Amino acid sequence: MATTASPSAGLGDGIRLHARIAAGHRHRKVKWDKRYQAKYGITTRAAEDLPPAVLTTLDKLVAPDISALGLSGYARMDFRVRPDGQVYVLEANANPNLEAAEDFAESARAAGVSYDELLEKIMGLGSSYRAEWRAFYG
């Protein structure tokens, strides 16, 4: 099991939600195929065992990447972490699945943010968002 996936979620005001990690073989199979997960003992869990240097790198990557991509509100950043600790940015997901049993909400719970609190926070971010184009059109 040579690859480690580490999605890290964040909210627009700087809240960093707990990283999560899943070890396995092929990404599509690891993420979506429950029989494949059971066969190979693949799980998704809180990333409590990541070395401090990896956590620091993840924290340093999330905010600049979200800003550089022009994202606001909330997003999920996906990373790969090699066994030697090298971190690679895979993608920014500007609209992650918000279902209670999915990674984004599970990451929030691992960080002590309930599902209801997460949804309230997202709705608050949305209701307070002022798009730049409104300055031109009123």
C-alpha cells in the first residue's frame, strides 16, 4: 500500500478541518468500491498519525491554494502524501459532497464541528458573501 490520500477541508475564515487519510491501491476503487475496501482492509479515518512536518506542510498549502484559485466560502483540498512525507496537491474541490457520511462532514466532526454547525457555518458564509460583480451592477 504505497499511496496515502489526505483530503483536508477548510472554511473561508481560516478554519482548518481535520485531515483524513485512506491507504489503498487505486483511487477510484479506494474511494467508491465498498467490496474492494472490505477485501483489502481499506479504511478512511482521522489522520492522527501524520508526522508534525506533514501536518505543517498541509496547513501551509491549504490557505494559499484556496486564495490562488479564487475560492471563497468552503472547499476541500485533496493531497497525496508519500511514505517519505512528500506532499502533492491533487485538486481543489470547490463544491465537495456535503452529505453527513462523506469526507467533508466527517472531517468537520473529527475537528469537533457537528454536522449542524458545519451547515450553519456554510450558510452563514453564503449569506454574507458579496460578489465583486455586484459593485458594478448594484
